[in-house]
Amino acid sequence: MPKDSSSGKRRTFATRVAAFSMIVLAIGLAIVGNILAIEQVRSVTTRLMTEATVRAGQVAAQANQEFPRQIASALRVVADHMRRCPKGRWEPPPHFPNWIDAVYAWNGRKLHEIHAREANNPEVAGAVRDLLSASPLDISTVAFSANPQIDFARVGDKELIIAQLGTTDADFHPMIVAAVLSPDRIHAEFLSPLIAADDALELAVVGPQPVVGSRNLSGALRKWTIRPALTFVEDQRRTVLAQTLVYVGLTTVALGTLLLAMWFLTRVVRREVALSELKSGFVADVSHELKTPLALIRMFAEMLKDGRVASQEKRQEYYEVILRESTRLTDLINNILDFSRIDAGRKEYHLEPTDVAAVVEQTYAAYRPQLEHAGFEHELRVERDLPPVDADRGAIAQILVNLIANAIKYSDDEKSVLIEVTGDLRRNRRGVLISVHDKGIGITPEDRGVLTEGFYRASDSRVQDKTGTGLGLAVVRHIIDAHGGSLDVESRLVKGSTFRVFLPAAPEPVDAEEQQDGTNFDRR
């Protein structure tokens, strides 16, 4: 037995270590899965943001190249007009940029307004004259340049963008053609169309703090920046959050399912290990249970056979021992055989209307010698006029035999058994209640729920000191269930236990006249 116990403990410890290792592995895999999922989402988002940043740079480069080219082209058109027809009225061609508000010509002495979208504004013209006259009369610094020179001037609270291009008049004298640009029209008619087809980009005014992914424009466009749109960035954040939550949720569900499966598997394995240990202990206990009565029967039978018992009283005592031990042996074998049939699903009961009180009285009478031999005070109380029960007589007797045997086995100093058979009503059904009271060692609340499982024996040392198979109450439970009854157990440690078996009464026969009338009452 110590060897079996040690082996069982080793198996249990190995099971727990394996379960713990699996749980740690599952949690580790879940954490790694979450990290990889988040990194994957972050990688995709970074790639999308990088693509938006690259496109912002491409658009910025296009704007920085295209804007001065269009200004230069427009000013050359004006310069060509001034060379060909300096006195004639000039009308802008269809392709002339809409974001040019006014065009002026400066020869070093006088400013000529060539074209203006709005009425002549002396303040604007004065600002242009001041800007152009601030340069030396020798305008070689801007004359014949390929790209326009961009300057800024302020009129009141409004900033002007002025583009200058050096050229010559009809007499080949140096001349400056200047254009006043409208920032609002530049924004609306030049820059906005460049990003109109790309929802991921937006045009914004350059702020004091640089924005990640933004590309600032240069020259006359220096107040603007092209960057990933805030709505696009917010969409990416929401996408990251949603995908992260999905990945984490799926991983959590998978982890929970895995842990549940492992918990269930561990529980099954532990139950199997425990069952294996119980079966191992069962073999040893059965061997002991069989050997003890067989040894007594053989010993007393040999003494009687050899004539070594002189007095009639002794012979009678030996006969009673042989009868008692053979009865005990028969009960043990019956329990083992019945449990085997129950476990295989082959146990059958022959139900017929039975006087339960009579069965209990006969069984009690058969066990009185055993109770008296064990030194028990015992009593049977039977209520009269009990209803018959559809039952198997042998099975009912076996219930009482197992309950009495338990009372005998698990009673220490205070040896007392009281058996009561009374009528009872449960769930509106009449029936018979068999109660067996003892004053034994009692049952712990933890053991009460698993008391009727096969091979189960409580871990209490007072139980382990007693030999037994752990099958008696399992057989009792099966018999009661097969009869549609119920089993209640009340117990207090050291104060004793009470087992109550309720068996429903057989249906009362239907009166012949009621059958003729087609009326059928359930009188149970």
C-alpha cells in the first residue's frame, strides 16, 4: 500500500507539472501572438503612413517646380507683349494663371500697370514701386533671368507676393516685369488641385511645430506644407486600434478555450489517475475483505470437523460465526457483481408491487445477530398502512444491508443503529421513507457530494483505517435511481449520520367504472 500511494503521488505530481507547463506555454504563446499581431498592425500602418509621406514629398516637389515655371511663363508672355506693343492694351490669354492679381512693368523710372483683376489699388502699386525702386537702377541682377525672383511686401495687414522677371523693352533697354500674386487664389487654384485626388493628403499652413510626414513648400509657397491628412491619420489609428482589439480578442478567446480545454483535460487525467489509484486500492481491500471471512470460516469449519469442540454452546457459537462470515462474504460478492453489471449497463431489476416494510423487517431480522455480536444497540420502527412500492425485493434488501454494514463499520465507541420505515410525501407523490440513523464518525461536507461514486473512500484517516471496497453506496445510489427514488444524507462529525431513502409508491389501480367513463385520474 505505501508503494501504491507513493506511485499515485508521483503520477499526480507529474500531472500537475504537465498541466502547469501547458498553461505557462499557452500564456507565453498568447503573449507572443499578441505582440506579433500588434507589430504586424503597426508595420502595415507605418507602411501606409510612409506611402502617404512619400506622396506628400512628390506633390511638394511638383509644386515647387511647377509654380515658378508657370510664373516665368506668364511673365514672359507679358514681356513679349511689352516688346511688341508697349502702348497697346493687353488681354491675358486663356492659359494665364488665375492666381496673378496684377502685372506691372518697371523701367527704372516709371511703373506701368499692364493688367489688374480688380480696380487700381494705389497701395499695392506703391508697394510694388518701393520694392522695385529699392534696387539699383542697374537691374542686371534680374535682367534676362530664367526664373523669376520672388519677394514679399506688406500692405496693411496683408502680405503681397511679388514675382520679378528681368527682360528688355522694344528698344532693348532693361526692364522688369512684376506680378502680384494672390495667396488665396494660389491655395485654391494651384495647390488644392494637386492633392484633390489623394484623400490621404491635405494642405495646411506651416505651424511652429513640424508635423511628422509633412513636406514644406519653398519660395512663394513657403507658408504652406503638404502632409498626411488628419482624417487619414485618425483612420489609421482607428484601424490600428480595431485590428489590435480583434487580434487581442481572438487570441484571448483562443487562450481561454485552450485553458478551458487544458483544465478539462487535467481534470479528466486527475480523475483517471485517482480512479487508477482507487482501483489499485480496491484490489488490495477486496483481497483483505475476502481473506478475513474465508479464514474464519475455514478455521471454525475445521475445528467442527475434527470434533475439537466439546460443548454444544461452543458449536452453536461457531455455527453462528460461520453463518455471519458467509453472509458478509455473500454481501461483498453481491456488491462487486452488482457494481460490475451496473458499470457495464447490464444490471436489471424486476419491479413488482412490494411491501417495503416487510422486506425491511426480514432483512433486519437476518442482521440482528451481526448487530448484537458487534455490540450495537439497535431498534426498528415501522409505520403501519404504508403504500406498496414497485420495487425489486432483493435490491431493497441490498440497500438496507449496505447501510447497516456502513453503520457497523464506521461506528467507534457509541454503537447505536435506529431504522425507521415511514410514509412520506415528496413533490406531490406519496411513498415510503427508509431512514438509517447511526452515531458513528460522521461524514465531512466535502465528502458528502462524492460519497456515492464508485471506489470512492474518504481521505479521513478514520475511514482509511477501515477496510472496504468503496462500492456499497454506489450500488445503493444506482438502485434508488432505478426505482425513481432519492437519497438524502445528513451528518455531523463525531455525532453520526442519517441516510434517508425515499421510494415512490406504486400507482393506484384505476377503477373499472372510471375506465368505462373514459376518466383517468393520477392518484399517486
